[in-house]
Amino acid sequence: MPKLIKPMFMSFMILCLFLTTALLPAYAEGSESAIKIGLNPGTIGCPPDTEQPTLSAEYKNRVVDALTTTQDVYGQQILDKPEGPTFENVKDFFTPIMYAIAPAAQGGFLTDTGVYYIPFGQPQQLTDRGDLALTSADGSQIISNKADNLSLSTKIFVGAGGQEQFGSCLTNLGTPELYKGYLPILELQYRDHDGIEYQQESLATNLPDTNLVASYIKITAQRGLGKTEHKPINIRFQVCSNCNLHQEGNQLIDDQGRTYLYFSPGATFSNSDLVYNFDKLNNGIGDSVYIVRPVTPIANAPTVQANKSGQDQARVDSTTYWENRLSEGNLFQVPESTIMDAQRNLLIQDLLMNWRYSLGNAYEAFYQPESSTTMGTLGRYGFTNVYKQALQDLLPKSKGITRRNWEIGEKLSYASDYYRLTGDPSLIIENLEAYKAYAVDLATQHANDPNHLLERQQYSSDVPNKVYGLHQIGTALFGLQNVVSVWRELGQTDLANQYGPIADDLRVWFDKAIKQSSTLMADGSLFTKAMLLDNEDPYDHLPVTVLGSYWNLVAHYGFAAQAYAPGTPEAKATLRYLYNHGSRLLGLLKVRDGAINTVYEAEHIKFLADNDQPDQMVLSLYNQLAHGMTRNTFITGEAANVGPLASKWPKQFGICAKDPCPPPSFDTGWKPGEYYRGMYLSPNTANNGFFLRLLRLMLLNDVTNNKGEPQSLQLAFSTPRGWLENGKKIQINNAPSLFGPISYTITSNIKHNQVMADLDIPSTRPIGNLQLRLRVPADKQLIGVKVNGQPYNKFNASTETIDLTGLTGSLSIRADYR
């Protein structure tokens, strides 16, 4: 059994102490959430002598410093290292995420134990949801479809008398892992109160010869020699509450004849409990028990055997399904296994969730702009059929008339993007009237607005102010200019001629509003209001206020829509504002109350990529992997705390019961026993999409103008230097781009002062500027290049960039170093 992680997991007893302390004020006020947050009182937790992880004073001081400084000083320290950012040199900066936080009104946590769940399913259609088994990452619980569906929840207990909820002593739980590092098959190792070792495997796939999704669970118990040799072992499945089940053979069935559970031989059943006594199973040495749990109880259920062969076949079936789904797209091959695992698993998650913002909780709905952005990312990984269907699904959806401009911009720009990425005009043609209606709407608003912009609309879901939003108008204008360009290309000249001048005029007035709404700061940085033409002062430290925090979320949509063209002095000065005024923390977007929130960072990263910020992008990559998602299982939420849990979620953690609820300060908000971090309403497609978009931009960035028209192609512009250490290789095959499918392989022989690159460049569209960058270890200098065996002098040694403009087809490149 692999070594248990210390201090990787906090004990149940310490967490109980923390929660009890935190909840006393709310409970005294009769808070409903205070009652719901508490953990299951039937669990035992950790033995008294269990070593507990703690947060040192040094750690807390470093966190407070990171949250209160206006510059990303710790990120800069990492950037200053000779090797630059790596996973190893960032992973220990913050403690890991373990908790899934729910809205306060729903009880604080999404699961009984507070540990996040992983949604397992197997959709049958491109954008279908299907049944879901919400599987707690600590092995304690499986819930059907929605986290609050506790009547269809199966809980798992172990130990003497089956009273210890699986995983409840987090210190004795090995880090949750996925089969082969990325497949949606959860593998867990746990030691109970008496020292008995358990292994659990949990997955979900279809029952044989059906489309009915079921969880397949295997638990193995292993006594050690010595003090555990005669300890009792029980495994108890609390199948559901108030189900009135009875046993028929190897099934548990309700009064309506519906099957809730299949189980392997040797169990006894009473009330809702299925119990295995391991002393009666092969002397308790290396025993395994199996259950098969349909997500939805089944009438006329098929015959299913819960046993080793059934579990093995289910594992094969799940693996085959998801490997086949992955094969529909294109993976970027990079020489780092953790990045590859994250890439594969996040694609699986987003193929499962699709345009939905989350699964199994209150966020399981569409949200623009997040939904379209995420689907655009899937398209860039080759899942263009999913991309098209999702855009069709999203077309009629809206959050309301007062928030429609942002949505219109997304719908127009991503429909145009789908066409340019695939060459398929069907989405545009088949929905011509809908897209025309959006253009009419924007044109009418522009004609009627007193400032010649678009009508004032609600700032965001959480900020009701009616504003001229930099993000809203910028995105809407970008979408209108995109679709006009595409209409012209598709022969819809009447539409292009009618709305092109309107888009151009709106651009003129938008640029004027931006100029009137920008402030040159004393440090040379440029602040641009998110609320154009309104009274919005520059924020010295963005996440200190609500509006500053929201500026740091939404303004990036205006910048990515080229409020400032890439490479201009204004764009560079805007970057300086972000770096100097609290936008980033270890390369991640910093928001109020001591948290990070990267659901809109896909647009921020596009702005960084278009303005050639490779080191900052590498910093973002590794810190999102280490601190924006769970370790090894790659689950993200809308936001994650960095400071104390109670500073980010005061109502959930008992600071007060009613609004307003001021959070405790970062230096006073820590509770006894607090160690792990939490995330809000996980999982989250937009956060997944940020990491995937970032990885793609590092390897392939197709830069457009402000009409979405492809201009230039940047290859391998922002890769970590470690990826071209000696013997390593980077490869992409037929990756979709706005210029056609791109393939290249870069192989490092830097030990002998050479790097080889083989490229296949399409001639589908003219590439105005084609460049390849080779980011090798920092102690090497580029001194010469050959292309197809001939000396080539169009390279810049200081930027490590080779200019290949005008070349297409197969290119063989040799770069020489000293």
C-alpha cells in the first residue's frame, strides 16, 4: 500500500473541532445552515494519537502577505528562479483543496463530510447529461444526480461494527487518485480506527446491454500482522433512507419492484443497512466485497452479478467509452505526465458537463459567457461536433433582457469562430434569422443610445447596476464585427453591407468611450473603467472592494475583445496595471475575501498570449494545477479560498446568520484545526476550460484582428523551458486552427546543442505572420537555423523565435545552440 500522505489529510476530529467552534454563534441564533453543516455523528474519526497537520504561523503570515500586497511578489520570486515556474516549485505554497462549499442557505457543504464529489456518468448523446453518480472523493458517499438528493444516497462505513464512515479520518486517507491518472475511476486507500487497511474502487458505467448508468464499487479489506490480526472488520452500506427495501437474492428491491442495489454474497440486510462481517469471509484475509448501484432505481431490472468479473468488465467498459470519446478530438502531447493527465481528465469532465456550468448542484445550468467560452475550447481540442451542437443548444437560452448584450456578443462571435475553425457554414446559415435578429437588436440600441453606444445593462449576476459595460459592449461589438465578416465571406453581402457600417460606427464611439474612461497612473500603468463613462476611480488594490473584485473578473472580456489591439502601448500599460494593482496571485486572478477565481481567466490568458507574456502564462499553468484544482482528481469550483475558510464564506462557517455578514480578517479568521482549502459549487466547466485554453495557447495561438479575422499564427510561444530539456518532445497532430489543421513535432537534443522541429503548415488561409519559438533551458543561446537543410537567417536569438512567414507545407528545421 502506498505511503499515506502526511500532512496531506486532516483528521475528522480536528475538523469537527473547527466546525463546532465556528458554528456556535450561528447555532445560538437558530441558523438553519448551522444545523445542516455538521458532519455525520455516527462516524468515529481518528485515533487520539493520530498526527495532525497544522498551519504554521509562517504559513499564515505568508498567505496574509500574498493577499494584501498589490503585486504578485511570490509569483515573481518563482519567475526569478533559473528554471522558472515548475509544478514542484509551486505545489507547496498553499495547502490543497478538499472541501466543496455550497450556498449558505443549503447548508455549507455539498456532501456529508464536506469533501468534494466527482460526477461519474456516461452520456449517450453529444450534449446529453444523463444519470450521474456523484461520488465523494473520500469514498464516504454516492448520491444520485443532485447533491441534495439525500433520499437517494448510499453511505459507506467500515471498522468494528461498521460505524466509521469511510475516509472520515482524512489523515488516514491516501490522496484520491484516478485510474491510469485521468480516467473517471476513483481509487482510494484508507486505514480505519483499528489499523485495518482498505482499498476502494468506484466507477460508473452502463449496466450490461442497457443504457442504464450504475456505480460499480469494490472494497477490499486487509488485516496486518500483530496488533490488527484479531481486530473485527465490518463493511456497512447504508443504502438509502426511507426506501422500504427488502432482499430478493442478490438484489435490494422496494415495494414497487424497483432494484436499488446488487451485492456480492455474504451480507446481511436489515432496515437500510447491508453489512458484511469479514470474519465470516475467508478468515478476513484479502477479502473483497462488491456492489452495483443503479443511479436511478430500476423496474424490471436486468440480471447483474456483483463480483470480480463484473467489476473488471465495468472498468473495461468505462475505460473504453472514455478513451473512445477522447479519440474524437486531439490531444496535445507534452513531456509532463501530470499535465497530460490533467488535459485528458478535464476534457472528460467537460464532455460530461458540456455547456452546463456545473453538475449536481445549483450551478447546473447555462451561464453566458462561460458556457460559450468553454465550448470554444472543446472545439479547439477537435471536438467540433460537440462545439456545434452546444452552440445550437445555447442559442435560445438567455438570462434576461437586461443582460442580453454580453450573451449576444458570445453567440455571434462563437458561431463565427465555429465556421472559421471548421469551414462548416451550416450553423450560420441554418440560424441566419436568429443571428440577424441579434444584429437588428444591437443596431437599434446603437441608434437610440444618447452616447451612441449600446443601452445600459446589468453589470453582472451579482451586481445589479445598469452600466455601459466594457465587457458587455466590447464582447457585443466583437461578435457583431465577427458575424459581418463571416456574412461577407459566405456571400451574404446585403447583411454585411447593412450592418458593417453600424459595427464600424459603434467601434468609433466605443473607442471614444474607452479613451474618456481611462486613466494613466503614476506608475505608468493604464486603468480602464469597466463601467464606461461612469464615476469609477482606479483601484489601487483590486480585490479589496466588491467592484474592484468584479472588475478583475469581467474587464478581461473587454481586453480579449481587443479594446486595445495586441502589442500597442495601451495594451502594455494595461498589463502593467494588472501586475501592479493586485490582479494576480501566483498567476491566478485574485478576488475579494481572500480567494482566487479563474472562471474568466480564459479571456485574461488570451490577452496575455496575444501580448506575448510566456513566463506569466507558465506561472498560471502550474499554479492552476497545484492550487486551482484538487490534487490528482482535477476538480475545480467557481472560486477557491486562499485565506481562512471563514474569511471567504462567513455565513457557511458560522460567523453570522444574516446579511450583511462581514468576514473576519485574513490574519484573525483562522479556526483551530483549519488546514485544507475549499471551493465553491464544484465541479466547474469554465475553470476546466481555463486550464485547457491556457495549454492550447502555449502551444498554438492563432491571433485575430478585432473582427475575428485570422492574422498570425504563433507556435510553441509559451512552453515551459523544462519541456525542451534533452531528450524531450512536444507534439501536436492535426490540431484545429483558424488557418487549418496544424501539426508539428519538436525534439530536443540540447545536450548536443540542437533542437529539431518538423512542421506541417496548411495553405488553407494566408498566414500573415507565422512564427515558431523554441524555449530551451535558459543556459543555451540560439546561434543558427536551417530550414529544409538550407541556412536560414530569419530568427531572433534574444526572443528565441524563428520567422517562417510565407512558408507552408512540410518544414524541417534544425536550431543550433551554444
